[in-house]
Amino acid sequence: MEYKFQFGVVRDNWQFLLEGIWITISVTGGALVVGLFVGLFLGMMRLSKFKTISQPALWYIELFRNTPALVQLMWVYYALPILTGLELNAVMSCTLALALNMSAYMAEIFRGGIQSIEKGQVEAARSLGLSFAQTMRKVVLPQAVRRMIPPFVNETVSLVKYSSLVSILGVADLTYQANVLSTTTFRPLEVFSFIALVYLVICTSLSYSAQRIEKRLSVSD
Amino acid sequence: MTAMVKIEKLNKSFGDLHVLRDIDIEVAPGEVVVMIGVSGSGKTTLLRCINVLEEPQSGRIFVDGEPMGIHRPDGEFRAFPDRVLNERRAQIGMVFQRFNLFPHMTAIQNVMLAPTMVKNLPDAEARGIGEKLLAKVGLRDKFDAYPNKLSGGQQQRVAIARSLAINPKLMLFDEATSALDPELIGEVLDTMKQLALEGMTMVVVTHEMGFAREVGDRVLFLHEGRVLEEGKPEQIFDNPQHERTQDFLRHVL
């Protein structure tokens, strides 16, 4: 092959790329935190014995799991302001859209984790006089969280990758910055190879740290 | 003297299945009442109604004179809101067939949970209670063992210690030895017997007829949701009146 790699283009523009990494991390992190709380709430709704509470949560989850993330991003960015008059900048609306998407998956993880705990555990706690909240906090969640960690990390890794979609809406994340850099320097091979590596490092270190946490928590299993 | 347990006209259905039919029972303080019968006869459901883990459709339940729910004039039973129910339940210990120990906690942590969370005792005091109770059930050297490191018999003894930690007036045993290997049943029965000798009021669902005869003050034979026959153990075991009781005893003895 004739091609001569010139990774100098990455070195000379590292600050520009670093800004992109920062945006990627903050969009992902923001979506993750919001998605976690909304997801916990939705997951609890799903577990309700009242259909009027569990059904809407199910509709929400189905809606966000069965439409493309890119369509959701565009809908929140372009359509939501028409509907609500809410003016959000690109970063905000992308974070919001990813959070809404994430919460649907989180809800199912919470629901599955909590449901996987044997009914006898709750009965034992309640028969001792523990309240529902105490039973959740001390008995159910500590066991459920352990089971939730692997699917939770899978979703977080997906989220990091999905976050590259925000570049389409002009959010200057890592993918967007790389695109700009490749068209101005005519070095797509180096630039895109480099950012692929960055995504790879972020995602594999997430999986790896999750494995370690899981191992540490599993003393009693 | 107030009955420790008093149940009147209790009815419970699961869908179309009528599990308990107009049950009336009374348990005196200090008494050990053993419920026997084939599976499906309603004995476990009846036991679980006492602390309202199972909510009956109608009837009245009193523990130590206090109602366990709202007894409506038309007979309907409504469980109390959680706040009241939690207080009532904290006076009743329950031991389950499958132990239901909390697997993420050590033996001592299992026993300490209710004293710290329900009785709001400081850790040191709860630990004292836990150590005393685990020693009492013969597990002095297992304080810090996780349940998965204990045999079935040891786990069930931890579970007994755990329910004693709330200092209950009444203990409910739901087939406490049915999930155990034969060689481990004895140690759990011995612990239960010791409790009975100390004067604990106990309602015991069991298939251990030897235990029922030796430790029980009174035996109830349940059949299709009714108390078909009741009496002193010798009376039930040596001279059962009802054909169903005779049938059942012929099969299990």
C-alpha cells in the first residue's frame, strides 16, 4: 500500500478533539444520570399492581425501544419545540432525547432486577415488621443491583456509541469534531481511526470496571 | 385471659378456589398448636393469615387481643394500612419452609436487621441480641458466615434466631423442616422444642407427627379449608374420630 500514515494531524489538533471528547462524555453522562432516575421511576410504575399506573409506563417503554434513536433525536430537536414552545439548544435537546431513550431501557433493567428477587425475601422482611421502603432498601435492591450491573453496563456502552448520532444535529461531539477535522485536513483515515480507538477505550474500560465491581460484590453468592 | 390468637369466621379464596371456610380457632398464651393435614387443606394459608401475609376476604383476626385489620360490619376483612400492620407484625415471628435468609448478609446481620430497622436499637445493642440468639440456637461460631456457607439446618436456625430478635409474643412455623435433608431435621425440631419449653406461644404447620405428638398441646386436623377435628395429641393420634383424619394418619404414620 502506498498510503503514508500521518498521525501528526491528530497530535496537532488534540485540543480540538479533546473538546469533542468532553462533549461526548457530558452528553452521555447527562443522559445516563437523567435516564437512571426516570428509568427507576418507570420501572417502579411497571411493577405497580394497578393497571392505570403500569400500562402508561409500558407504552412509554415500547415507544422508545421500538423507534430509531436518530428519529427520537430529530423529533426532540425539531418537533418538540413546535409542540411545547420549549426552546432548547442542540446539546440540551440531544441529551434530553438520549435520556428519554435510555430511561426506557433502564426501566426494564430495574423491573427485571427487582422481579428476579424471590418473593420469600420480601415476605421474610415484611413479617419482621420492616416497611415496604425498608424492605426495598435493605433487602431487595442490594440483591437486585448486583443482577442489574451487567445489563446496565451493556446499556451504558450502547449509549456511548449512540451519542455519536448527535453529531448529525450539529452537536460538536467527538464524531462531529472528527468529521470537521477530516474534511479540513483530508486525513479521514488517521482521524476516524483515532476516534474509533477513543470509543473503544471508553467502552472497554467501562465493561472492565463493571466486571471488577461485580466480582467484589459477589462474595456472598 | 386474652387469647394470643383468635380467629373468627375466616374465609379466604384464591380466585374460584375457596381455601379457608369459616375457620374459628383460638390459641391460648403459651400454647403450642400444631396444624396437620394434606397439602392444599389450607393450613399454610391459615398460618399466613395470622400475620396478614395473606389477606382473607372475610372474618376477624386478633393477636393478643388486637385486631389485625379492619373488621367491617358485613364481615369483610380489610388489612390495616402498612404503618399499623408493620407494628403488629413486629410482635409475631415467622419461620418459612425455605428459610428466606437474606443472602447478602451474614448470619449476625440477618438477625440484627429487624432490631436496628424496626426497633431502632443502636448497632451495639442489636449485635448483643444477635450474638445471644445465635448462641442460643447453637451457632456461636457462625456469626460472620454467609447463608450459602451454612447447611440447611443451620440456615433454618439462623432464621429462627432472626425472628426471635424482634422479641415476639407469638411464633409461626410454616413447614419449617420440609425443605431439609432428613439428617438435619432433628436439630431444627430440637430448637423449636426448646422454645416451646420456654413457654413461647407457637402455631406450627408441620408434617413431623412425632413433633406434633411430643411438643403439641393441641392438634388441629384441617381438611378442605375446615378444621375437621381438634384435640390433645394423644386423642388425635390414638383415637381419631373422623374418617378423614384416620385416613390421613394411616398414610403419614
